Amino acid sequence: MGQVDEKIEGMYQEVLKRNPGETEFHQAVLEVLESLGPVVAKHPEFLERKIIQRICEPERQIIFRVPWQNDKGEVQINRGFRVEFNSALGPYKGGLRFHPSVYLGIIKFLGFEQCFKNSLTGLPIGGGKGGSDFDPKGKTDDEVMRFCQSFMTELYRHIGEHTDVPAGDIGVGGREIGYMFGQYKRITNRYEPGVLTGKGLTWGGSLVRTEATGYGATFFVNEMLKARKDSFDGKICTVSGSGNVAIYTIEKITQLGGKCVACSDSNGVIYDEKGLDLDLIKQLKEVERRRIQDYTATHKHAKYIAKGNIWEIPCQVAMPSATQNEINGKDAATLVKNGCIAVGEGANMPTTPEGVKVFLDARIAYGPGKAANAGGVATSALEMQQNAGRDSWTFEYTEKKLEDIMINIHSNCYETAEEYGAPGNYVLGANICGFIKIANAMVAHGLV
Ligand code: NDP
């Protein structure tokens, strides 16, 4: 182990000690730190100014009680979080996740990743993330509204268009953003569209924001395929999840000539050999808020595999779009064995370190989340631009901007990997490229 690597190992040990029990955060930090040896060897000023140690420590962490009443009038208590990780490049920016698994370690892993992702977009945004252990599943509309109002009654004092701009993530879509925006407006008596992104189209939202993460991830995979003189045309694809990211990944893959045969949720997998009927999935998930199991009620030829593993279905392109650590080493090996040539992560950190190693060793095109799913936050930044200019752009114009951003992220990661002697390694490319821009800004800002 070289001197620099030893120093970085020491920094990682310090992170473990300072953040006990936060395993997802540890995993996200290790994955970035493992790429940084050659960078700090070239830039001794980053070591001197303790940039890595400072990047691993959030600038601010807010934890708060969220009391609300269910429809029976019973008092419920959840926990709310907002971790403002790094503002070197702009206001904190990152989504809110409502899911029962949420605790500080999840929000910190997401916030940490978000910093590098936002840097990669080339737009002026810092990194943050938030959420709650509230489970929207099975709640009525009124319950979701009361929860969102209580959540915002604390959060409002920490956010603002130049400070911190939250958006959606798992369990937070247009409905939740609407309720939170309404409460923010009511408390502050200010109509400030720039305070949240993912808003409705008639009140400050941007066209393409709903589609952005899925479309962006697919554009990124398309670039990886192009770099290998290949394309989506005729490729069999599987997409995990059936939420916002999964739905628009399936849509764009289909537009680019691929065939999606499977999607999933936390209960099971739908396999439709003929190609998924996306209109039906949208109707079930976006309009009726039902489960994908109901797909087979009208499509008898399709199979529902309860508790199934989507990665066992042979495909050429896999796009994990559900949650963290959904592909383990064994799943990754199965994918490669079955002929998978490209993996694009719509979800954040969906592949375990063992799985990542399998993909890198097999030299398939592997696009890590912080690069591949950056289209969502990039379009959020475009929404902020439109809000600031009191403007609204057409779908075509916004989608073209998103595509250009994804092409740019791909080429930056690709070229950085080559420059650092690891051609084709998008993990290294994304980590280094994202890090250097933040590190330079932090050096310029002095010790803050
Ligand atoms: P949604 O809530 O719209 O959908 C999430 C989907 O993933 C659902 O189908 C859900 O199934 C499934 N899922 C969630 N948790 C689990 C779990 N523990 N095990 C199995 N399946 C699970 O969220 P999004 O589509 O917005 O987010 C999906 C991923 O994309 C997340 O990793 C998120 O961080 C990432 N992402 C999202 C962005 C965005 O713009 N929305 C931007 C960048 C990344 P079920 O209904 O059964 O829970």
C-alpha cells in the first residue's frame, strides 16, 4: 500500500469511527475514497487542506419530530431528516425519501452521493438529501397531506431558493411535493417556486422533470453502448422497480428500439415475454396507485413471480431502478453469465461492492448511479433556471438539454477514466471527475 493509499485508509477508518452503524454511508464513502489515490497524489493541496475529511463530514444535519394524526384521529410520530452535505458548488440540492427504512445512515449515503452527482451535471448545485421513516403505502390522501404539512412545518425554516432546494425520491412524487409547497407558501406567505423542484406543471414545474431520471439513465446507457459501437436496437432489457424512475426508463428504452420484458416491486416480478405494456403500468401505478401484480389480470400471458428475483431473467441490458443494494455479487454473476453487456443504475447504489467488482472484472459497460441517474437532478436545476427567469420551456427543448447533459457526463467520465489509466471504468471516472470540481471550489473558499 502506497503512502497516499495509507492516508486514505486512515480517513476511511475515521469515518467508520465517527459514524457508527451507518453501513450504507460507509459503503458510499469507501467506494469514492477507493478512486481518489491518484487524484491526491497529483494534488497534494487536497491532502494539506483535508478536503477528503471535510467532504465526508456533512455541513449540517437536521433531525426533527413529525407528529400527525391519522384518519381515526390517532396521534402518529415519525422522524424527519435533512442532511445539508456540501454547498461548495451551489445551494444544497437533493430529494426527500419517505420509506420505513429511512434513518440517518441512508440519508447520509444519499447526500454524499448527491454531491458528486450534482458536480458531474456541470450545473451550480451543492448536495443534500432528506426524508422520513413515514410509509406512504396504504395511507389515504388526507393522511399523506397531514404528514407532508407537519414535515414542512419544521423543514421550511431550513430551505430556500438560495439555501437548500429539496425534490422527490422514493415515496415522494408530485402529490407530496404539492402538499409541501402549499404548506411552505402558507407559513412563509411567499410564493417561491424556486424552493422545491418536481412541482406541478401549472404552478412552476418543468416539463420532462417527471421523465428525467429514467430518460437520463437510458441516454447514459445509450452513450455507453455507442462507445462500444452498439445500440439499444433489439436489445432485451429488464428494469427493476415500477415507480417513477422505472416507468420512464422503460419508456425511453422502448423509444430507442429496446424491448423491456420485466419490471418489479418489493413483492414480486412481472415477466412479459412480448414486451411490457407501459400504458397499463402507468395506469396501475400512476393513476390507480395499485401493485404491479394486477398486470396479469388483463394480460394473462404475462407471469407474476411472487418474491421473484428479476436478475435471474436473461437480458442484454439491466437497469436497476428500485433501491440500494438490490444487486449482490451472485446476481451480478448471473446477469453476466446470461449475456448482459450493459448495466445502467437508475437507482442510487443499487449494486453491492461485490456486484460492482463482478461487472468491472467482466468489463461490461457499467454506469454507476451517480453518473447514470444524474438526469433527475439536472432537470431539477433546469426547473430552477426556468423559475428564476419566470419562464417555461417546451418539452422538446428541455429534453434536448437533458440529453446533452447526459452525453456530457458520459464523455467526462469516459475521458477521466482514460486519463487516470482505467479505460472503460465509469466508477473511477465519475468519482474523480465529480470530486475534483468540488475539491477545487473548497480550496478556493478557504477553511469554511
Ligand atoms: P418510487 O417511490 O417512485 O418507486 C420506487 C420503486 O422501487 C417501487 O416500485 C418500489 O416498490 C421499489 N422499491 C423501493 N424500495 C424497495 C425495496 N426496499 N425493495 C424492493 N423494491 C423497492 O421511487 P423512484 O422511482 O423515484 O426511485 C427509485 C430509485 O431511483 C431510488 O434509488 C432513488 O433514490 C433513485 N433516484 C430517483 C430519482 C428521482 O428523480 N425520482 C433521481 C435519482 C435517483 P414498492 O412500491 O413495493 O415499495
